[in-house]
Amino acid sequence: MDLANKVKTDEIKAIIYTNRFKIVGKLHLLLRDSYRGRLSDHLNSGQVHNFIPVTDAVVYDASNNNMLYETKCIIINKRSIEGLIEEN
């Protein structure tokens, strides 16, 4: 079963920075929890669990920007996020 097609979400393109990686991909927020205002406020609101799924992710080495790999889904610990940019 493909849950991504069953659960209605807002899709947000984002760049996520950790101390070792830059991750470019899509965040999926439940529509009922849809944020108003800054994405960082939503992530800190307590409505988001400790781990955040990112789909269509491309992972880069943060020290030299070399691409390490691409994956359909990666799960990121919210506490490891040092920076987050929402792409338009």
C-alpha cells in the first residue's frame, strides 16, 4: 500500500542543514496540522514528532557540497537540524 497517496499532506520543498549534511527534498505536513507562518514555528510547535520524513531527498556533504546519494525517503531527527530553508 502506498501511504503517500492515501494521507493528504502539504508538500514543502526545503533545504535542511545538519552538522554533517545538507539535505534537499520535500517535507510533508498533515493538512490538519498545516502551519501558518514560518516553517520553523511549525516544526517547534510540538505537533511534529521527533523524526521528520523527507522524500525525494538528495544528501550532500556539508563540508564540501559533494553529493553523497539520492533516496526516495530519509528520516531526520528533528534535534539534528541546525538550519532549514523553505524553497519557493
